[in-house]
Amino acid sequence: MTTVLSLRGHPLSRPRILLSLAAVLFAVHLPFLHLLLRGPAPVKAAAPFHDEFERASLGENYWSNGGQWRIASGQVYSPGVGNNPLWLLMRLHARSEGADGDLKFEAFGDGRNHATGYVFIFGGWHNRETKIAKLDEHAPTQEDLRKALASAARPPPRTVQGIDRMVEAVREPIAAWSARRDLTRLEAGTYYDEGTPLTVTRTDLRVERARTYHMVITRKGRLVRWEMDGKLVLELDDPAPFRPESHDRFGFSSWQNDTYFDNLKIEAP
């Protein structure tokens, strides 16, 4: 027996209804079509680049999709923009007024979206952590990942009853096998690819309110190096560095604190 489904005679088959439905679907998907077709962020500056921000407005070299970024007293002012970076429209010194620290900027992103490159966070999470984060500031460090996988690979015995016991009898061996496989890949150096988040972290640094810091970021091959006032803060050895054609932008950022940036200088290696 053959069954044929047809909308003939159905109210949705009327041209006026179909046209309205198509218009609604197009409107709903328009933002996604825009993301797909918009292409890379524009370029309006070139290295070497130097900006002291001694003017009234940011000008055409900068762009942001959120937050009231502006120039105040010769500095870039970020009034707690909630991770909406101010991107410099170019391929590739700061202070915080908040008691909780959280100085933040991004390098080698896509020029449009937060956390698309390396995020540099000084005194984040109520002035407790300083880190370089690739793609995700909440991602584990390599050592934390190793410990988590080792624990999952050899889970301690648990007492479960009923249906939970049946579920765990199937789930646990698969999860343990997957963890052992990932642990082997991690030790062999094949776990990370370009899209795998990674962080390096330290917890002994604190942002001093209203103090001005001079930051220097250097990237050479796999190594991303962050220096502050002439001293090393962190180094990230990225096993799978970004391709330069899609990760080549710099942006100022912040979370909830008022932050000021000044004297930006970018040079090609």
C-alpha cells in the first residue's frame, strides 16, 4: 500500500498563507544568514600601529557590537561592557577602576565575536585568577584536564540500585574507555587541535585599583607570551596555533568593571 501526503485543500496550501509563512521563516533565519554571508571583519589600519587616544571619539579604526565604548581623558573607556570587545580594525597600557580587578583584552580573534582567539584576563573572578585562555576562559588547564581524564579512566566503585545500576553498567565502561583514549592522545600530543580550548592560569597576582600597568604580548610560532611592567606573567605553548588568515585581530574588553586603556602599539614580528 502506498500512502501519499498532500496539502491540497489544507489552509496552509493557500498562496497567501504560504507567502506569509515563507516571509516569517526568512525573517527568523535572517540573523543566521547574515552571520553566514557577512565575511571577515573589515580592515582599516595596518602595522606598525600606534594610538595614544588623544581625541574626542574612537574613529573609524575601531568597532564593537555592544557596550558604550568611548574616549575619556585621552584613554579608551570601557564601562563594564560584559565581554563585548572593542575590536581594532587591523590584522595583526591599561588600568582598572574596579575593586575586583578583571582587566581583559583579546588578541588573534576574528574581529567580531568574544573569545575567538586568546583572551588575556588579569585579576578575573573577583581578583583571584590571571590567565591566558584560548577560545574559552572557563576551559581547564592541561594539568587539570589530565587529572580529570585519569580520574574518569579509573572511576571508583559506586553503589547504585535499580534502573540507575543498569544505566551505569552501560555508561561507565564507555566513559572510562573514552577517557583512557583521550588521556593517551593527550600524552602523545595529539589531543589538541585548533578548535580545542586551553588555558594557563596563576592565582598569585592581584590588580591594584587605579594603578596603571604596561602590557606586552608577543606571539612567535606556538608560544604566546604575556609580560607586564617588564616581568613575565604567563606563557601559553599552543599545540595547535590558529591559522593567521582567520585569527588576526586585537580587541580591548572588560566584564563589569570600568577600565581604561591607553598607548596601544602593534608591530609586526
